[in-house]
Amino acid sequence: MLFGGINYQYRPRFHTETRRALFIGNVLLNEGEGNLPESSVVNVSQVFTVDKRLLTESIGRLSREKIKLIIQGIKLVIEPQELE
């Protein structure tokens, strides 16, 4: 779970199937980034809310650059697109 650039242990929407990084907006996290034990993918099309009280243990932090990429990916999913 990503919250304010901090990874928490709570059924995260990170996928270890790195081929998902090929989908538009998704972000690849390499092994070691944010203290992840293996390469993972942030799946921006599966955003959901979680009660902050459930976020009990931080496992790591992501760089500002990765956070920006994740936010850009989420915007691709939620912002209306122009129809041609």
C-alpha cells in the first residue's frame, strides 16, 4: 500500500508480474525500491481507499520521481480524455 510515498504492508496493489508494467500508466518498481523484496508493478487502474488505521507498519519509501510517475499514471486513468 502506498501512502504519502511510504509503502505499508496491507494487501498492496503491487503486482509481481512485471509484464503489467507494459500497460499504460502502470509503474515498474525494481527490486529494492521502497524496500520491496522483488520487482513489482503499481497498477494504477486499481485504486481503492483504505482506512489509515489499517496502515500500521512502514516497509519503505519511494523516490519523488516514482511518486510523480504513479500520480501521472493515475491521472491518465481518471481524467476525462478529449474525443476526436
